[in-house]
Amino acid sequence: MGRKNSGHKSIKNFKTAGIIILLGSFLSILLLYKSRGETSDADVLIREENGKKQSIKLVAESEYGEEDIEIELFSRTYSEEEIVNMKENFLDELKLTVLSGNSSFEEIYDDLAFPEALEGYPFTLGYRVRPRGIVDSSGAIMNDIDEETPIELEITYSLEDFEEKETIEGFILPQTKSEEEEFTKKLKKYLDNENENNRSSKTLILPTQINGVNIKWSKKKSTKVPAIIVLTVVCAGFVFFKDRILSGENEKKRREKIIIEYPDFAVKYALLNEAGLMHRQIVDRLASEFEKKKDSPIYEEIYKVSLDVKGGVPLTDALDSMSKNCGVREITFFVGLINRNIKKGGREISAELRKAADESSSEKREKIRRKAETAGTRLLIPMVFLLIIVFALIMIPAFDSFSF
């Protein structure tokens, strides 16, 4: 089964790699074709008209071979006559762009648009609106306008040494609002004025009528429904995944306990084998100790082996089940030694079990030593927090005693 899954994963990985290679090859061919199409065989380079330089890599072929040359191609410059000729159309198109959705500068209801450049023209643009605080740098109207407000829009368009300004006067008109929006606005304005003007009063009297519209007030209660929903989802998720989480933690602790108990268990098994007991007798003998060691997972497993054998299961198969249930490398090695001895015979199993137990004991001691070494490092974090708390307790009263 493992080999089938491994083969399936290999095929899947191979297909994925093939798709990536095909996509990369296609992209490379596309870029090569594009770069080939950009190659100029007419000995002509086209300058940009937006005031920007171009970094161009060239290959010069001659009787002396090929030479790579890189050039910074400057943007095109314009004569005064060319600038004057394009100004008129440029300003007309610019005004239409700035107006955006508005019909004219005399009636501005919606946001304006302030582009940094206009497509097809080389000018760099800058904007200034007077008075300030009405339109932002992008052209958006910043606040609600209650009445017709005159503005002056100054547009600067420049190209190298050339620079001119165009001043446009216009009016921002109040946006049309529904009766509901107008009522809400007046109500908020009334409350703000009352709150500001009657600050010396202990109470703020709420209006019962504005513009003939009756008002009934009530305090909005803070609802805890969203918090309850979130808490419900979290609790449901915890309950749903609780068994998996706890089973994973319990299984981890169980394996750690098996590793700790294994050396003594292996030595005891070796001693019983040296005393002349057969493997089935050793299993029954060790299983009888389960009554005294109910909390021992390794004796629980050997007790299950004894029950399986009494039920007619071959000893080797029962030990293999024990190995799978434990899921520990040491037990797998232990079961392998016993099953090999059962099938092939031999008297060296006791020595091998003792050797395996000694190696496991040394590994256990090494793990304990590593944990002891890392314990000091882990203690640094709480020590740093404690140091910060102590520092705060000392410095805060000190700062409070200073008079600034």
C-alpha cells in the first residue's frame, strides 16, 4: 500500500513538474518571439514622447564581429512651434478629462479628475485649487457642500524648459439629496449645536420635532449577538475537533511512556528467556503483571498479546499487532528480534535484547540531558518579562516624581 501511494505521488509530482516545464517553455518562447519582434533592422530607434529616457541594449554587427552596446535614449524635444500647435487640442482634451462626469465647470456636482499626464501628449501636469479644503489632490470633493461655492483651478503643464499655467474658474454646487438625507443632516446639525452651546447644562434635551417631523428617541442597546455567534462557532469547533486534539496529545504521551518503560521491559524479557522460559510462557508471565501496572501501556499491550494467543492467534502475528499499536521504533525492533528468534531459533536473543535495552537507556539519558540544557534557554523568556515588569515598577514612580 505504501509503495502504491509512493508511486502515485511520484506520478503526480512528475505530471506537475511537466506542466511547469511546459508553461515555462511557452513563456520563454513567447518572450523570445516578442524580443525578436522588437529588434530594429532599419537602424532606427523611436524616442519616447513623455519626457522619459529609455535604456536600450543593442548588438552591433560588423566585420569585426558582434559588439554589445547599451545606450540611454533621451526623450524627444519639441520646438516652440510644435508646442504651440499641440496646446489648443491638449487643453480642450485636458478640460474634458478633468471634468470627469460633470457637464461644465459652472456646474460641478461630482468629483473631478486630476491625471498626472494626458495620453498622447508629453506634458507633465500639476494642480492647485483655491480655496483649500474643498477638493483634494485627486480631484475628489472633500466635504458636503451646502451652497454654491466658487473655486479657482490652476493647472500647470510643463515640458523640459517650457511651462505654462491655465486658470479655470468654476462653481461646486450642492449635491441633490433626498428628503430623508436632508432631514438627517439637519438633525445632526441641531444636535451638534445644542451639544456645543449648552455644555454648562447637566442635561441635553433632545428635540421632539424638527421641520414638522415628530421624533421619538430611545437609546440603542448594545447587542452581544455577534460575540455569542463567534463564541458558539469557536466552542462548536472545539467540540468537533476536541477528540482529535486530545487523542493526538494522549497518543504522544503514551508513546513517550512506552519509550521510558522499554529498557526495563526488555531486560526483564531477556532475564526470563535466560531462565529457560519459552516465548509464549514469557508473554503470559509478563501479562500477569498487568494487574499491578494498570497505567503501563507496554504491559497493556503484552496483556493483549497474551489474550490473542489464547484465542488462537499465532504469537508472531499478535506481536506484530503490538508493534503497530505502539508505533515506537524500539518496540518494532524488539518484536523483530523475537519473531526472528521464533522462526529461526538461536540463543543469542537475550544478549541482543540486553544490548537494545542498554542503547535505549543511553538514548533516554541523552534526551534527558538535552531537555535539561534547553530548559535554561526556555527560562530566558519569562525572565525577560519579569525584568520588564521590575523595570516598570521602578521607573514609573520615578517618572511620576519628576515635575515638568
